[in-house]
Amino acid sequence: MKKALNFLSGSLMVAIFMMASMAVSAQTTKDEFLSKWQNSKQFTLEVLDKMPDSGMDYKTDPAAMSFKEQIHHIGNAMVGISQGFLKGGDPGFTIDIATASKADLAAYVGKSYDYATATMKALSDADAGESLEVFGNNVTRRQVMALLMDHSTHHRGAAIAYLRTEGVEPPAFVGF
């Protein structure tokens, strides 16, 4: 009898531990994600604002994107991926990166974040959970949203390195 109680007690403890672990590692809600997404927008615009006009065409290597191209790529990918995989329609705006000023680029990136936000908000829970092929991978639209966040972080990180090489102190990171 004592062995049975020990087994049940141990099993109960394992079950409680597993449930607690699952709760801690649960994905964020859409509202939590979108709050972080707005933080990403603000941080990206602050990084862009910090670069002097003289550094907009700076490249770390001739084969690399310039600072301006890094920032443009963030917005451009948001629009393209939102259209292609998150059921987004025509965003109604474009930019000619060759002639765009820093202010034009800031407006474009802001609109790109807002467009992606509206596209994400419009997804029903069923749409967000739907699987589709994206760049050769079978993923859900929620995973595409996470991809957009990771992609933005990646290129913003590169842009921050560009700021530092130009002698500019980047804006402070704000996690939440």
C-alpha cells in the first residue's frame, strides 16, 4: 500500500510540475504579441532617427546592405510577408528607396508596421492557426508573425552595429 501511495504521490508531483512547465512556456496572446510589436516599431524608428544623414548610405562591406537598405528591408519584408502569408491586401503605399529621405523612410517603416499590425489583428484565431507553406516550411500564420518579429530584430540589430561603427550611441533597448 505504501508503494502505491508513493507512486501516486510521485505521479501527482510530476503532473503538477509538467502543468506548471507548460504554463510558463506558453505562447503569448495576440494582444501581448502586438504590444511587443509596437515596441519593435518604436525601437526601429529610434534607431533610424539616431543615424545622421551622412551615415544613411554606410555599409560595413561592399556586399552588405547599407544602413538605409537595412531599415527599408525591415518595412518591405513586413509588407510582402503580410500580403503573401497573413491575408493582407494592398497596403496603399510604396517608397522609392533610391530617392527617399530619412523622413520618407521613417514614414514608410511606420506605415509598414501599422499595415502589418492591422493585418495581424484581422486574422481570426482559426486563420492564425492555419498551416501553410512558407519558404519551404509548413508553419502556422502565428509562426509567420513570429518570423516577422525575428526578421525585424535581426535587421535592426545590424543597423545598431552600423550606428556604433559610425560612432553613434544607439537608443536604449526597452524589452516591454
